[in-house]
Amino acid sequence: MTSLHSNPLFTRLADAERILVAGAGGGFDIYSGLPVALSLLHQGKQVFLANLSFSALGGLPLDDWVASDLAAVTPESAPHQSYFPERTLAQWLHRHGYPSTVYAFPQTGVRPLRTAYRALIERHRIDAVVLVDGGTDILMRGDEAGLGTPEEDLTSVAALAGLDGVPTRLVVSVGFGVDAYHGVNHTQVLENIAALERDGAYLGAFSIPRATREGSLYLDAVTHAQDHTPQHPSIVNGSIAAAVRGSFGDVRFTDRTRGSELFVNPLMSLCFAFDLPGLAARCLYLDRIEDTHLMRQVHSRIAEFRDSVVTRPPRRFPH
């Protein structure tokens, strides 16, 4: 049991020396983990970064592949690709003097992703993993009114849930509210967090203040990414960064949100932390995707589950 003045997430990581911070859902998810990763680096920890990638990794040269389904992305990787969040992040890390390799996993099913995670964990003797989701759909157990886009997130959860040899496996969800666009009912998100608290798997929440070193660097990294990916900037991290800056309401930071009404607010800058095995145990369909090899199998297994379950009706916030 920790004291109130201690952060339970960082307390769980206090004895870890080599920590992997990984983006669960692809795209720019790894950016959502930057505040935690930078804080750990500033504490003197060895921190390694990885991301489930939406980029065209198949075009990388053979020398960039360190194991099956595991690529090491550097600031010089694949200059012909304009959309490559892992490389953009590697370039930002290099500019600021941080270790600048970002590992990337292609979109696969649970079995090959677990093998790739195991290879990365063994390569660097990882003793703790923090899986980060930009959004809240990683917290959906399966019977909610809407699941958002859970396929990549829960493939990552399932892959790591099967790696019992890693002493500490945690989940961080940041960007409360951003998944409303994809049909997530956030009253049900809160209901799920309450259930995880009862199970002993909820580790509390903390904000990303822009007055901190990590908050300031995160804002700089998101701005850098927006400047270098102008055709496809991250809506999730753009919303989180706007919240960190103190913006509120229908904030415009990209034309990609044209026609949608955003609700940027301080809750988006909160990091909700969980024990990964505890979170995995509450997912109602994790066993159905366990033996998948392809992402399309994950999609179809979740769709089959959704056809068989009675969903919980959505609820409005009462205040």
C-alpha cells in the first residue's frame, strides 16, 4: 500500500530498471506515453519505446528488422514515407538528446505480436512494461453500447497478458472523452473504472501539467509531429495537448475535425493507470482472440462476440 503523496503508477515502477513504454493502438499512440516515458528517463531509468504501427513497415530494409515482426526505427528510417509517426518521434527524440530508436510492430494477431514483444523484452532484459492508449477504448470489456476501435488495443493487451515472466505490466489511458467520436459512452468508461477499482486493478489518475518539464516537452513533441505530418496529424494527441494548454470546448487544430464538434476539457489531460493482468481479466472476449495470427481475424472474432452478447444500454452523465 502506498501513501497518498505517492503516485501508485510510479511506485509500481520504482524497482524497475529497464522499462518498455509501448503504444497500444497504433498511429500516434506512443506519443500519449511520452509524459510517462520522459518522467522515467528523468529519474535515471532505461526506457525503451515501441508502437503498434500503421505505417508501411514492409518497405523497410532487412537491416531494420531485429526480429520477426519487430522493426527498429531511427531518425533516418524510410525517408520516402510521409506518414511515419515512429520515425517522426525518433527525430524529435534525437533533437532533444534522448535515445532515438522507436521499435515498431506491424498489425498482426495476438500470437505473432506476443512473439515480437517477447523478442524485444529479451533483447533489452525488460522488467516492466507500460502499455499506453490514447483514448479509453482499451478499457471496454465488450458488452458496452459502443467499443470504439478496440482491435489493436486489445490485441496488445492480450499479447502482453500472456507474458507472465515480466514482473510489472501496466496500462495507462490518457485522453478521456476523445473516443466519443467512435461511439464510446464515457459513463460506461467510468463504470468500468469503478469495477477495476473493486478488483484492485485501478492505480489512480494524475494530470499532465504544462508547468512540468514532461508536460512542456510533450507539447513540443506534439507540435513537432503536427508540423511534420500536416496531412494526417493526430486528433487524439492534438486534443490532449489542447487540454494540457488549458483550451476548452470546440478547439480547432486540424482540418481533419471539420464537421465535428470537439469537447476539449481538463479531463483529457488525465492519465488513468491500471494493472494490465487485472484489466485483461475483465475483457469478455480476450479468449476468442487468443489464437489469432492476423488482424482481420481479431476484427471478425470481436464482431462475432458482439453478435452474441446483450449490450449494456448507454447512460448520460447526470450532471
